[in-house]
Amino acid sequence: MATSETIDLETVVRRSEQILWSSAGEDLVALHLEKGVYYGLDAMGAQVWEILDGEMTVKELCGRLLQHYDVEAAICETDTLAFIEPCVRMGLIDVVDPQDS
């Protein structure tokens, strides 16, 4: 994915196939195989990561998160996009091409 591509609430995302990951308590550790870099995700990031299935839009993902967290939908959407965008740039998360769905 080009980093100039816009990610919005209708974007479908999935975990990159280049990532090996494991839960570490409430947190998560991820290894980018190609880059050889480890990443740590806190409990909230781990929750997002585990829900990512490559079939849901960001908005649908937020709907799932709202079932677990007492937060306004707009805040959840803003925070989720703020988490996903850098993950896409780092190669942890891929944007699913709508034609592949």
C-alpha cells in the first residue's frame, strides 16, 4: 500500500502476513519477519489486533470495540484510525483492496 493512500472508516484492514505475534498477558508482541523488528502493543492495541480479520471496515471494527469499552463512538473511531494509520506505514497492518473482497 502506498503511504499516500487515505485510510478512513470504510477502509478494510487486516494483519500483515509478514507478522508473527503472540499475546503477552493483556499486551501483544509482534515481529515483522522481513524487517526483523519487534513491536509491542498495549492492551487496547492488542484488542484491535486480535479483532482484525481482513473483512471488516474500520467502522465495523469500532463497533466491535464499543461492545467492550465505554467510550463515545466518535472517540473510538478517531483513536482507532490514529492506531491503524502508523501501523499501515510500519507494515504491521495491510489495507485490503476492495476488489479482493
